Amino acid sequence: MKIAARERRPFAEIVPELVAAARGDKKASLVIQNVRLVNVVSGEILPGMSIAVSNERIVYVGRDVSHTVGETTQIIDAGGKYAAPGLLDGHCHIESTQMTATEFARAVLPLGTTGGFFDAHEISNVLGLDGLRFMLEEARSTPLAAYMQVASCVPSTHPGLETTGAMIGPEEVAEALSWGDDMIGLGEVMNFPGVVYGDDKMIGEIQATLRAGKIADGHFTWKADDWRLPVYAASGINGDHECVTAEDVIERIRLGMYAKMRQGSAWHDVAATIKAHTEGGIDTRRMILVTDDRSSESLMNEGHMNYVVRHAIAQGVKPVTAFQMATINTAERFGLSRDIGAIVPGAYADIILLDGNLADVNVVMTIAAGQVVAENGRMTADWERYPIPESALKTVKMERKLHAGDFAISAPIADGKAEVRAIEVVENHVETIERHLWVNVKNNTVLLDPADGLCKMAVFERHGKGGGHALGILAGIGFTKPAAIAMTVAHDSHNLTVIGNDDELMARAGNLVADMQGGVVMLTEDSMSEFPLAVGGIMSNQPFETVARQSEGISQALIAAGCPLNNAFMTLSLLALVVIPEIRLSDKGLVRISSEGIDIVPLFITQTAEK
């Protein structure tokens, strides 16, 4: 069924219409009868309830709504199913699913997600405000209650640490926040040292946000008991998703912040963080469940926010409480509880029906802005596709072809062993570990021993800004045969990143990705898997089902090469993100994040051979 995404009109404009429909003078467009209402405001489940809807908003909730029914009213008899508010993702980067906003909506609406708060800093790092505008306009064309945030960190820290495709500062933030009420605030402020120590750019962006009456989101990765967390909170940033322990959650809430607990594809933090409530007894009203992020294959095989809510319940959270953490808590954090997050009169009619036990979160119908858009796990509605702008295509601007010599690591000694800083990957977590290892050197060149399980990593600038590159060493990838993976999905600068244990394969994989104008290529001596990402080098222009299949192909290829990591591709894509501890690699060099700040450090620790 073709639909036009129903306009979500401001509350003030339609009060007379809503009140007339609540009285029954104007008949409802939709009535849902006989539900067990999950009331996330009162924390109750109310049987025998009905809901009346006029166009995009709820007008009446009660045991008898017959006065709102007219000849043209669509009536749904829920037969005692649960009715809950549509689920909200409190922190998500649509681009990290490798899908456009349209295909993301098609993927998550059948799963019960009807809205979210989307930080488009991936496309912003490639295309600047033009990319953000594209994401906003496309999201507006979908049935989702999509609220966009201005990327605060383009680049994530400063140009001395990485090269991006664009720059965003206070003036750009102020401009973007003027684009509409659905430009909800400032995206995660990852340059937390800059905030704490008064960087003019970061402070200016926060001030521009507060002047516009909007919300500033956080990203603080120093420890929970660090004296600088209250300093960060003093800036006006009052929400943070970088919580990996119960203590992280507790300390943020005590300071008046919202603590976001994530269950993404490759980072699983809910089991640990939720203990702030289940064991620590902390009130949940400032706890929010988020994804940050889930891959397309995870969406297809596991789910989206429905999966996260189900997982929280499995950790001992009461079902109604878990739903609050994915609906009303999220809406209140962004000042939108009058519009979304609850089934109450006046709110947008974003409603899901659930069958079976509430704890199973088995979504069988999704209603977005008063229209049935999905049933039994499938979309029942379709809409006109938003055209992808030409500026979002052909964004990979490599200055030359790569060759095997680009991956040779020059050592400060002629022969022997040298001590290096290696990046060790931690499965199911965003953080890495700085390992000090001894490697073999011959003729001033590092020779990695396959038995050690080490890989090389290279990051090449790909935005047409000089073509510089840097090299590093990885531990924990686990390749058991000659292999290489190259990708332009490399948060947040999205430069061309190549990882492997064979220089020839690494050069070949990198060139293939550049030739396809962005994407992922996984190579061994006898196999190749491709995942083209034509939109900004980070998103596909293909349907959700195709994207999920191609993403899964990369995952299977990594497994076949010996990489044991869960959702390895998503984990690898963060190894160039220079704002997450302990150590990363950008096109500028090896970047260490410590309690002192964020700095480039040398690969080699010693300048002499091991004796």
C-alpha cells in the first residue's frame, strides 16, 4: 500500500481539531479496541482499554471510545493484545547500519521502532552540513518520528589528529538548529577533553545549542569517578551513552544526567550497566535503552529496540520498566513527552501491538502517526523514495593507486627485535587495549610472525586532502590465513582503512574499495566478498534485504579467514575512532586516549634492539 508519510503537525496548530475529535464531534480516523494498555506514565498494565486516533494524534484513551466512531473510522479489534508506545532509540547513527534513512525505516518499523534520535555525524564527517541536510530531509519523508542532531565533532577532536571531509563549528551548529523543530539538539560531544578544558570551538557549539533551546548530548570515556565528570556536566551536556559499568550509570544520574545503556551489534553493555538498577536500586527514570548501533544483519536476525528491551527484561528488569526505558524516559530526556513516548491523549499515534507475554516483546502491528505501516514482521505500507543527491556519490578521492610497499612498516633499527604499541581489540566492547609487544625487524622493516596472530592496519586519507597515511599493528584479529579487509566505513573520519597480514592482499583490497567508490572488500588468496557503499562511501543505495545479505557476506568471510570476533566488521570499523580509549589509528598516526587527554604517540617504544 502506497502512503504519503503523514505530516506530524505541531500540537498548537491542531488543538481545536483534537478537542473536537475527543468530544466525538469530529469522528476518529482510527480506533483500536480491547487492548491491554502498557501505561508507561503510571507504570501500569490496564486491561479492556481502547484508543481513538484522529489523523496523526491520539485523541481519547479509555474503556469506551464509541462516541468517537463514525462511518469512515477504521476499527482494529486487538483481541486483548498489549498496546504499548512505539519504541524509541535514544542514540543511533543511521549510517552505521549502512542503510539510507528510507531503508532503515523499512527495517525497524516492523520491529516496533517508531522513532529515534539520530546523530548523523558519519555523513557529516564526509559531506558536512550538506550531508546532514540530506539525512534530515530523507528521514522526514519516512513514517518515523525522526529527530536529528547536529554533529558536534567534525572532526571528532581536531585536524591535528585526523583528516575529515568537512568541518563543523558553532556557526554551522546554529544554522542547522534553525532548520526545524525536528533538529533536536547537538550530537554526542566526543571531544570531552575540549569541553573540560574550555576549547573555544566545543564551548561555542554548546552555547549555540543552549541559545536555541535545544539539548546537548555527551560522550565521556574517562572513568566514572574522574573529577572531571562534574566539569563536563557543568557545560550543559546532560546525557551520555558511554556507560559500560553500573558505576558509570550511577555517577551520571547523580549529576542530573541521563544515562544511556547500549546494546549494539558489537558492544554489549546492558548486562553490566543495568545493575545500577537491579542491584544498586537506582531509580530508572533517567535510564535510557539505546542501540548505538545495530548492523543491518543484526536487524534482520535479532531485531532493533525490541531486542534491546527483551534483553533488559532478561537481566531482571520488570517489563513495564524496560518499556519505560525505551519510550517515555527517552521522550522526556529530549523534552518531547507531550508528543511521543506514551499512549495518552494529544500524543502522536505511534503505537505497537504485542502478542503473547509482554516480556517476549513480540510486535505484531506497528502504527506510525496514526497509520498501520507493518504487520507480523513485514511492512504493509510503502512511500516514495527520497532521491539521493549527486553530492553524496563519488566521494572517494584517492590520489593514487596503493601498492604493497605502502604497508611496509619502517623500524628504527636495522635488525633484531623492536618494542611497539599494538592495538588489541576487545570483543563486544568499543574500547581497545594498548599492548606493548616485541616484533621482528630485518633490513629496517617489521616482519610480523603469522604465529603471533598480529595484523597490520593502515589508514589512508580519502577526501582529496593530501593523501597522507599511517600504519599500526593490531592484536586479536585472529586471521589464520593470508587475508585483508579494506573499508571506507571507519568512524568517524571514514578514511580508507585496510587491515590484514599480507601486504599484496591489503593493497589489492584497498584499490578495489577505491574503484567501487566506497564500501568493504574482504580478500583471501582464493576468495573475495564485496559490500559496495556508494552513498558517501558509508551507506548503500540498495534495499534493506540486499544490504543485510551483503553485510552478512562480509561477516562470514571474516569468520572463514579465522577472525573469531562477534560482529567483527562493526568492531573493526571503530579502530580509527580517536576518541575512545585506549589507542586508535588515524591517517595522522597512532592516537592514545588517556586520563591526560588525546595525543599522537609513536608506534615504536624503544629505539634500540632487544638484547
